[in-house]
Amino acid sequence: MTDKKVKLSLLTTNRAGILSSIMMRGSNVGLMYQNHHLEKLDEQQSRMKITFEGRLNCSQEDLIESIESHSDINAIENISFGKSKNINSSTSLNSGSRFTILRAGYVITPEALKIAEDKLAESLGPSTALKLVQEAELKTKHIGDLYISLSKYLRGQAQKDLLALVSDLPTN
């Protein structure tokens, strides 16, 4: 799997919640939402352009089929797949320079791994953090499982800070 940049241009109905639904479909196949533009065409239809980046974990055809099956998508006007030059994993989550939502059920993306590695490196050092993240990635499929697994290596506020990055974590 290589890092991909996926750009979609969709004709959609004008119902609420379509963007979040498409974002979820993208994240379920390893893509992180980057940005979007919405243009209302008339009372019934809008054009939505969305950009994702990440490690696509299904075929391009499966992604297209998933989007086409959405009941509020009238048509896919254009879809382009390119190699991602940079998925912007070098900046801190707290920098405010990007919008990231990590949900427990999302598949693991390169950006989620980098965020976990950065958080662990603050307490454990970069080489230990990298090793722990690589080991945890092999044993888990979802961001929530990954972050819970890695949080066991941290204590106190550092542990709380790592877990706070993910919404929808199961409470014990």
C-alpha cells in the first residue's frame, strides 16, 4: 500500500450529514479527510469536492463502489488517484494547523501512527516510541485499540493526553 491522494467531485442531494458520512467511508479504507468545498447548485443538488490522503487499504474500484452506494450521492463527476507527496504528519496535533478527528473505530492511518509516536516520544524517547508503535500496529486494526494498547506504556497526564486524542473510546 502506498500513500494516496484521492480527490472526489460528487453531485449530492442537499441533505445534512453527507460530508461526515463520506468522511467516514474514506476513513474506513485508510484515508484521512483533508479538505472540502461545497457548491449549492439548486434547491435539490450540490457539488461536493473532497480531498483525502492516506494509505488506501482497498482497491480503487471498491472505494468507488462504496461512494456510489451512498443514497445521497447522485453521481461521481470526477475521481482522481495520485501519489501523496506528504500527508502532513510532521506537525503536532496541537499546532492547530490541521483538523483531525480520531475515532476509535477508524482504521489505522499513517497520520494516526505519527501522532501516537510523537506522544510516546515525549515520555519515552523517539526510538522507543517508534518501536512500540510499530509493534502495536501489527497487533491492532483500529485507532482506538492502538491508542489503548500504547497508553499502557504511559502514566498520569501523558496517558490521559494520549487517550484524549481519540473520541468514542469504550469506557471501562
